[in-house]
Amino acid sequence: MNIGEMIRSENGAIAGYIAEAGFDFENVYFEKVTSDHPRAPLFNLMTKSPRGRGVRLGSIWERASRETGEVYFGGYIDTAQSGYVPIRLFRSRQDANAWNIVRKTAQRRRDMDGIDLPDDSTMTGDDDHYTQTLN
């Protein structure tokens, strides 16, 4: 699910937004992390507080797809309502100066044939509200 976008401006600065029903961060930007630790993130994802102070939203690491080798960025943001939200940033195929921010959803197991829905015989209620009776 796309939840935001980052754009590189003509002067080289990268900024954008991240939004969902429970949060809406404008003026999101990268801050380079300087660390010798091998597992340190490449960037902190930052925004400004209402008073203009820098506030860290999360961390971003450079990643590569196992299947294609395509480079992307992965990380998380930490929101008060949603907790840790895993995100991925992929370069837009339409605009070389844009990255789509995608909420990483749980992956389906590849060996699943489908999802079993409740049998009609175990459902009770009217047309708008149903309750499954457990056996």
C-alpha cells in the first residue's frame, strides 16, 4: 500500500510526506547517519515538530532484492498510534527523482491455496450482521 512519496528537488534535497488514517507527516526528509557500526542505518527519517525542531520518525537502510538485485530502501517509522510501521522506498518508474513509500504488509505463504471462509451453515444473523457460531 502506497503511503507516501519522496521527491528530489532541483537543488538535490529530498523531501516528501508519509500519511495514513492514523498519521500524516509532511516535510519528511533524510538525515545521514554517521556511524562505524556495521548494522547502523544509512539515514534517519526526519520531520519537523510544530515549533520547527527536527524529530526522528524512524530509520532507513539500503537493501537489494534477492530475486532481481534491484536496490531499494527499507526501514520503519515509529508512530504513536500505529507503533512501528515497516516501510519500503522504491524509485518511481515514471519519475527518476521520485520514490514511492510503501507500507510493508505481511507476506502470504507461497504454499497457501487460499483462505477458508466460514461455512454458511455456521453463520447466523440478518443481512447486515453475521456471527459465526463455533462448534
